[in-house]
Amino acid sequence: MNCTEILHTQSYLDGELDGAEAATAERHLETCAECQALAAATADLSDALRKVPRHRAPDTLRHRLTKQLDRETRRTPAKSFWVGAASGGGLSALAAGFALFLLLPPTAASLSQSVVDAHTAALTSQKTIMVASSSHHTVKPWLAAHAGISPPVTDFTEQGFVLTGGRTDEVAGNRAAVAVYRHGNHEVDLFAWPDRGTKLPEPGMARGFRMTFWKSGDLDYAAVSDVDAAAFQKFVALAKNQRE
Amino acid sequence: MDDRRRRFEAQALPHLDAAYNLARWLSRSPTDADDIVQDAMLRAFRAFDGFRGGDIKAWLLTIVRNCWLSAGAATRRRGHTSLEDQELEAPESDPETTAIQAGAKRRLDAMIAQLPQEFREVLILREMEDMSYREIADITGVPIGTVMSRLARARATLREAARDCL
């Protein structure tokens, strides 16, 4: 480890940098063999770590918590949500899952839901692309004309994500511009819609698709795809750091 | 159910697994993790009126970590070592995983468990819980620069140890 920029490169790889800082880190990464090796090794490690199962809270703990909160509130509800969530029976687990969905902050839950709905609807109808082009000179003005917003569009072919086109779509009632990319057999959709101050969901998975949300300028963004974690992170880093 | 409790359950429940995962990796003991999370959720519930928005996951994980620290201090006062019942058994089995992959995962699991605590926690928070440097700094109570160097050390140590199974 001799490179003095190594922590800076790590921050870049972790998606902690934006704007000019990210551009500087990117330029450095292009020329520094040590940082390139770090990037590859970090991606491999992240991928392996994401396959280590997360420990899940046992049902017995949920039961104990319910009882404890009952004592704390000095009122015993007939059947609290914790009990439903912990019982594990088919129907009540289903009900608990439904309750969880209802109880999540509506904006975050509906945004995740809406983005995955739009992505899967486009995939199943095979109408993911309304304008087919690998040139950002074509896709960007088309999106500006049809979606009414003009997010940056960049072809990342050299980094493994081929720009294949764009479409308009709808996310939680907002008109969204979608840049469509291909990575091997997988499609990656990059959604953008006007930021209305909504709190964005945390990165996560729904129905087998990874999603990450972020804000930049006056737009909200969501990347969604079923590529693996390392590829997805790489795409998100690229998308976050593209220039106007 | 009163409104405060409903709001608490709605906001905190989605992060119960995250709370348990952190407690489990910090204490390396299922029994301790149970106690730590139970204690943490109770404290969080009592302090919930003081929680004014912001990231509830980071807030909960901070409380979990504090509970783990005080549980450790209590154990030491009783003359026990906090690592006594550490166990490195295999995580929940995944039927789709082959025996070889399972072996590699288990080894990786054990390697994470053997990292010094200050490296282990930043690694878990970053790689499993997807927390930002700022959030990790807030949870662990150290400057961002320290988070960055600990994360680099944790990854380097793990890469070195896991060379065969990555």
C-alpha cells in the first residue's frame, strides 16, 4: 500500500463522493494500478460478504418484545402486530406481511413499489424501450421532449453497461424519464423524476430486484435491476457521478 | 393500541433484523444478542418522544451498540469475560447453496467474527447494513476519517484471510 489516494479511492467506490471529488477520484483510478487492484478486490469482497446471511431476529425475541411493550404501555391489546409477525403461521404471516406494507411510511413504500411495478411491467410487456439508441445524443433530447425533464444520459459501454435506449414511465404519479441499459442478460433501468421533497427509500430488494434511490440537483433517481450486488453498486456509482 | 406505540412499531419493526444482526455480530452470541436487542428496543421506546425524524435505523443501531457496551461492562463487573460463550456456528442453512459454497461462507463468517471489534462493526454496518460513512461515524462515535481507515483495515485483513474462499 503506497498510494496516498487509497482512502479517497475507497470513498469513491463506496459511493461517498460526488461532483468534482468523484471526477478527481475517477481520473486517479484510471491511471493508478494499485487503486485499480483495490477496486477489483473490494468488489469481490463486497459480493462475498453480501452472500453471508444476515442474522434474523428470532420469533421468541419478537414475543418477548411484545410482552415488554404491553407492560410498558400498561394496556394489553387483543393481538398486537408483533404477535402476528412472530406467529409464523401461513395466514397470519401473510397478514403480518400485509400489515408491514401498510405500516411502512407510505411515501417510501409506495415509491419502491411503484418503481418495481414500472420496471417489471416494462420487462413483461417487452416495451422497455421507446427510443432505441446507444447514443446519449439521441436519448437525452428524446427524454427531454417526452418526459419534460432532462437528466444526464451517459453510455457506460466501456464499464460494462450498454446504453440501449430510453422510455417514459410513471413513478408514484410522477412522469419519469428512464434510461435503459444492458449488462449481460440483465436490464438496468435508471429512472428520474422531479424531486418534490419526498423522503426516498433505503437501498433494498423487492421481488428479486435491487433498488437504490438518490437525489441530485432537482431530480430524484432510482436504479433498478436484477444484476448482482457488485455490478449493481458499480452501476449506481457510475450513474451518480455522471456529468450534465 | 395507543398511537405512540403504533408509530414506534411501524417505524422500528422494519429494522428489527438490522438491530439483531448488529447485536449478533458485536456480541457473537445469540443469547446476548437477544438480551441486547430487547434492552435496546425498550430504551428506544422510552426515548421515542425525543426522536425527531432523521434516520430511525441509524438511531436504533446507535442504541443497540450502546446497550452492547453497557452489557459488556456489566459482565466484566461480574467477573466474566464477554467472549465466553462466543460461538461460530453456521448461519441458517440455505438449501440452494452447495456444500462447498456453504463451507466458504462459514469460513468467511468465522473470519469476520475474528476481526477486532472496531473493525468488525464498521464492516458490518457498511457491507451488510449499507450505512453511509456519516451514519457509521454517528453510530460508533468516531470521526469519519477513522471510519474510513478502519474500513480499509477491515477489508484488507479480511481479503488477506479469505484469499482462498473468495
